[in-house]
Amino acid sequence: MPDSEIDYSDIPATDKEFWKIAKVKLPQPKKAISLRIDPEVLDWFKAQGKGYQSRMNAVLKAYVKAQQEKIRAVKLSR
């Protein structure tokens, strides 16, 4: 999609004050590990193409978030 087709109407304009207090937040670097994965799982992710390790990380991250939300909900219901 070219930039000319992007709808910016719901995004507020920024001014000089915004940029005075804006901070750059860099993502934390990932940790290199050794992980044993079933061959068919690895093959499936690799078959999805370039970036398969990032996709595996995204799936694990989503799982962690879901589990954290589940635990939080149980604690709130007590």
C-alpha cells in the first residue's frame, strides 16, 4: 500500500511540545539459546519462510501473555 492510500484522519497531529518530551525506546535484544524442538514443529515454522525464528518467538510470547492474563483473572476472582 503506498503512503498516499493511508488514512491518517484518526491520528492526532504532533507539535513541538510532543517532540520535546518524546523518548526513544529501543527494544531489548533477544537472548541466544539452544532449544530442542520436535522436527515437525521446526519444519513447519521453516516452511513459512524467512523469519521463522521471529514467528516462533511471537507464538511463545503470545502464550506467555495469555497465561499471565489467565493467572491475573483467577487472582481477581478470589
